[in-house]
Amino acid sequence: MSGGDSRLQSNVIIGVFHQVLSLLINMVSKYAVRTYLGVEYLGLQTVFGNFCDIFTFAFMGIGTAMMYSLYRPLALGKRKEQAEIYQYYRRIYRILTVAVMSIGSAAVFLVLVVVHADIRVMEITGTYFLYLGSVLIYNRLFLEYYYIMADQKRYICCLVMSTVDGAALVFQVFVLKTAYNYSLFLLCVLVKNIITYFILHSYIKRRYSHLLQEEGMPGTAEQKEIRKNVKDLIIYRAGNVLVNSTDSIVISDLLSTATAGCYSNYMFVSMGIQSMISSFFDSILAKIGHSVSLDGRDKQYSDFLKLSAVNIMVNGITVIGFYWLVQDFISLWMGAEVLLDMKVPAIVALNLYLTGIRQTTAAYRQSAGLFQKVGYIVLGKGLLNLVLSYILGAVYGLMGILTATAVSSVITLYFYEPYMVYRYFGKSWKPEAVYQIVSGGLTYVILRIVGIPLQAMPAHSWFWLCIKGMLCLLLSLACFFLFGAVVSKIIKKLGEKQL
């Protein structure tokens, strides 16, 4: 096995392990907050998280731009160019940290307006600043994280973060169980993020010492290109944040912080599933980026079609599993009293599907550096979602807020992003149109088939939930293998006609 293939395998396996462990850690953490502090603190934590996502989205946008800038220098072994790019992005991160700290601090007044809970104002204020500080440290370590990831060694970051997060969880639960204090809980999170940052920074200093020893900055033309990519990716991330991180704020404002806490359980499961799928794509992102830098378009397009066929099955199985199992899961995890109407998992499953089915096109769009072609559309999608959430939420309540996300997605990015990637390949959009229609129809049909036995099964314990989950997985796999072979052939034939 070649070095690149070995790293890819490590990235995928350890990346998935890290995501599973992170989900388990977050499950225990949320359960502890719910048990020892109550559902209002769960909602408060969700609102804090959404506000901080809004303020810190630029960190991830810059990280993605940095990866794109590094693919070619890393592939060609140009150490001086790597160091120049790293130092330039390091300067950007410092400026951004100060800016986010200032904006986030000023936003405390808006947080106090949105939160509707029986919690003292001083406690809300103090815990918000602790939460903001921990998020700033966490996002600051992305400079190291994305460099290591660009070098196809994401597994290093996953191992470090898994170890520190697991150890920190013990202290967090102990603090909640003995002190019933949310401030001390967040202080543990802050210390955990500081430790993770210093470990990754020490690894960079030891393994990539040339990054800190070499001096100089990229040339004027390259700096201009970097700033352009950073701007476009920040705009793109801003739109994503307005879609993914505003629902709980709107729910807390229009309904109650407790309702936002109940809804956060569904989003936790949904985001957990997305993170699992994203972990796979993140693991191969650097490999795609190196392929974009070195391989021809026809080879890239052939790989793209294969990955798209796999994505139909992966996305379909996760959406079907979420729809039929999430109510039982939350009931066993948090208690039946926090369950919401069955319409909620239906619309969350739809939003999960709309996001997951574009994973392949998003990976190639990102690796090919097509930032500027999609940023403003994503921002428009986010603004539309925010406006529709308030309008539909005022009329239809919770369902109106959630429906706004699906509507804004369908009428903006859902069709444009694949179209843009196919233009990059110089191909017709016809295979993608068939892909979207067939995958959507196939997923819905299999969801209904799988639901016939699942609806009759009880899930009054974790054991029975596991049995139900295994049956759901096996039936979904059987259906997708049965029907999916035909779908793959159709997509492959349409794609081969254009090669």
C-alpha cells in the first residue's frame, strides 16, 4: 500500500472513530446538562452555540481557503512556499480573533433579549462570555488543524482531540453532578480547548519546523488571490451559518428557550449524522484536492461519478434511519417529555436529505476552488431562510420555522451548485438532473418499504432500539443494493457518454 493510500485509510477509519466518539461525548454532556440543570440550560447552551457560530463562521472559511492554497505546494514539496502561506494565514487568524472577540462581546445584549428562561441575567452574561472564550480558542486551533489536514494527516488531529475530549468529559460530568454549576462546566470546556490547541501547536513546531523558521510572505499576486478566496469563503460560510445556526435563536425568540432545547435534541442527532458523512468526505478532501492539482478533468470526472453513486446509498440510509429511529432514540436518551410532534423529524429528515445529497458536488466544488461562484448565492439562501423563519414562524410556529430552511435550500443552492461543478468538468448537467430525481424517488420509496415492519416494532429499551436499528440498516441496504445497481448503471452510462 502506498503512503498516500495508507494515510487515506487512516484518515477515514480514525476520522469516523473520532466522529462516533464525539457524538457519544456530546450525548453524555447534553444528558448531564439536562439531568442536573434542566431543559432551560440545554436551550441556553443551544442559543449560545448558535450565536457563536454566527460570529466565528469566518474561521472555517479561512481554513478551507488555506487548504486550497496549500494543496499544490504540499504535493510538490515546496517548503518555502508552504511557510509563506502558513505565516500569511496566521496573521489573518490573529486579526480575525480580535475582531470576533469584540463583536461577540458586544452581542451579549442581543443574547439577553433572545433568551426567555428562568435564569438570572448575571448568570446568562457570565456563562455566555465563558462559552465565547472557549469557542474562540477552539476556532483558533483550526490554523494548525487545516494545515495538518491539507497534508493528508487528519488522523493526527482526530487522535489528539478524541483523547482530550474523552478525558475532559469526566471532569465536566463530575462538576455538574457535585456542584450543579453551569459556569464551572463551561470552564472545563475552556481548559480542554486550550490544552488541545497547545498539543497541536507543539506538533506543528516539531513536525513542520520550517513553517516557523522560514520568513517571508507570498507574492503580491498570490496574496491577492488568497484574499479573494478568503472573502468568497467567508461569504459562503456566512450563508451556511444563517441556515444552520439561526433556527434555535428564532425558536427561543418566538416560542421559548425550553422549546429550543427540545428542538436541539433533534438537531444534535441530525448534525451528528451529517458530521459522520462529512468526516468521510473531509478524510478524502485533501486527496481530491491533490487530484485536482495533478490529474486531468476526465479522470476527476470519472471519480466524481463513482463517488456520487456511493453517496446516494449513504445519504439514503442515514435519512431513513433518522426518520424511523429518532423519536425512540430521544425518548430513551432524554425522556418522552421532551419529544416534539412527528412532523418535526419529518421536516428535519428532509433538510438532512437536501444537505447530504450534495456532499459529492460540495467536495469537488471546494477542492477545485470554485468559491467565488457560489458564495453570494449561499448568503442569499441564508438571508432568505432568516426572513422566512420569522414570517412562517409567526404564523405556523415551530413547523413554519423548520419549513423555511427546506424552502430556502431548494430555491437557491440545491440546483446551482451541481450545475457549477458540471461546468467545471465541461460536461452537461443531464446526469446530475437524473441523479437528483432518481435518488430522491428511490430514498422515499425505500423509506416507506422499510417503515412497514419498523412501525410495528416497540423500542422500550436500548436493546430493542439496537434491534430496530439493525433491521432498518439491513432492510435499507438490501433495498439500495437491489435498486441501486440499476441506478448506478444509469448514472454511469450518462456520464460515460460525455467522457
